Amino acid sequence: MIELRSDNAAGVAPDILAAIETANTGSALAYGGDELTAHLQDVVRAVFEHPTARVFPVTSGTAANALALSAATPPWGAVLCHPTAHIIGAEGGATSLLSGGAVMQGVGGEHALIAPEQLRAALEAVRWGDPHESQPSVLSLTLPSDHGTLYRLEQVSELTAIAREHEMRVHVDGARIANAVAALGCSPADLTWRAGVDVLSLGATKNGAMSAEAIVAFDERVADELVYRTKRSGHVTSKLRFQSAQVAAYLTDGLWLRLATHANDRMRELVAELETLASYGVRLQEHADVNMAWAAMPAPALDAAAEAGVLFYRMAPEVARLVTSWQTSAEEVVEAAAIFRDAVTRAG
């Protein structure tokens, strides 16, 4: 079987397993009172070049998003995001639950990215100060998008500037933020707080961690709320050092970017092969900026590829979502490409 369903189906990176093993020595204070959690704060501040950033390890991406957003918006607020965003379509209303009622509202744009003109139009249509209408409080950007596309640095800055005109905070769902940083070749700081981002859901599990995500707050007021919200929601685990150890190892010596670059490179190789099959009806629905591609091809070809051992999510009868990971090998890409080629030529 060739695993292309999702990067969270991959195993744990050896360096992170080693960090967990090292943390499993002796005893340590519970609930984040340990040296590893204190060390993680220093690591995050160095990586993001922000002297007062604060990090809160949690156990899932849903928790990271919902808690980050709940700390940034009042219960009567609205979170604006693209209609394809994970927070609006795949997290069971977690943000509304943990925030006490905030709603998600979609703002469109091509390529699964919010368009500045559509964001402006949405905000201009709001009845500001009217208690009958949820008040937009946070702009949430998924980076990269759930379709594998990227905002460029200037696009992030433009969108955050529009949000600032209405005193809104800005959140980034960074489940695959390492893939975005690696693909853009920028610094983590340039893609986040320097571009106007207040709080980041820092993904790790999809890129080699075992059971750790984190929230990085650049806004002190958001951080102060997270102290209580993470505890109240059950995400200050008693042995928090094991989450902290994972995130610290992940961010140390560029491990997160090396793992993400590997995944991005494997997808680039796979896309290059798929693009040679255009005459057989194969096409990419979006440009694959990172380690994810949505590929359209005849339904019989997808049936045949699945039967031949390629694992993928079928988003529609003729659309497959393909995702590479830190664990995907170049040999697996070659084999998957050969299976797809055989499947489409037979179907055609």
C-alpha cells in the first residue's frame, strides 16, 4: 500500500520519538511546571524572533484552533474564514462551543484563499454596533489552505491590514504551517506576527509529532486568556512535558522545516508525473503549493488505482486528494505515478 490519504497517517519522526524517550527519565512537576515546558517557551521565542510570544501545547489541531479563536473573540463575535476552512467544515462547531457562541462566517475567493475585495465587501456590509448581528472579531487564515494553496507574504499582510481597519484580531490555522514556511522560503516571523498575525495554531502531528500541537500567542491579552481556557478545556495535561518535548524537538535545528521540505518535494515529484497524463483527462484542480494536491481523473482510473494499492481520499467520483508526508519515499512516488499512469491509460 502507498499512503497518500493524509500526512497525519504517517508515523512519528525518529528525532521526536527520541525526545519523548529523553523526557521519560526521572520525574517532573505536573501541569507545565517542568523544565521542558519552560524550555519550549525559549525555543518558540527564538524560532519566531518574538521576545514575548507565549506557547501553549495542546493535544489536537481542533483544540488549538478552537481555543486560540475563543481567546480572541467574544461570544457574540464572528470569525471570518474561507468557506473551505477546516474550522467551518470539519471541527464540529468546536470554536462555537469553546467560545461560548461565536459563529463562523465564510468569505470567498479563488483557490481556497480569501480575496481582499470580498473581505472588504463582507465587512462593509456589517451592521457594526447592532446587537442583532454577530460582530466580526477575528479573521482566520488557513495557511496553507485545505486545498494545498498558499497565501504569499504580501497577501497575508494585505488581509491583516483590512482586518485591522475594523479592530479585528488575526488567527492562522497552521496545521501545515511548516510546509508553508518551507515552500515560501521565508522566516516564521515574516509569515506570522510581522505580517499582522496575533495568534497561530502551530501544527506538528501532521509533520512528524506523536500527539502534540501548540498555540503560539503574539498578543498578550490572548495569551492571558489562554492560561485559563487551556486548563478549563482539559488541555493542560498532567504530564505536559511530553507534549512540550515533542514541540521543542520539532522546532529545534530546523527539524520541522526539513520534514516539511521532504513532504513538499515528494508532492512536487508526483505532480510532475501527473501533469504528463493530461491527455488522458488528468488535471490538478488547484496548484499544489505544498504537500497536497487535488487531482481529477476518470472514475474508472481512480477505482483501478485504489485497487492497485494507492490509498487516497476520494473527494468526488472523479477527484482524489493526494497528500505526501515526511515519511513518503521517492520510490513510493515513482510507484504511485506508475499505477496512476497504468490506470488512466487503461481507462482511456
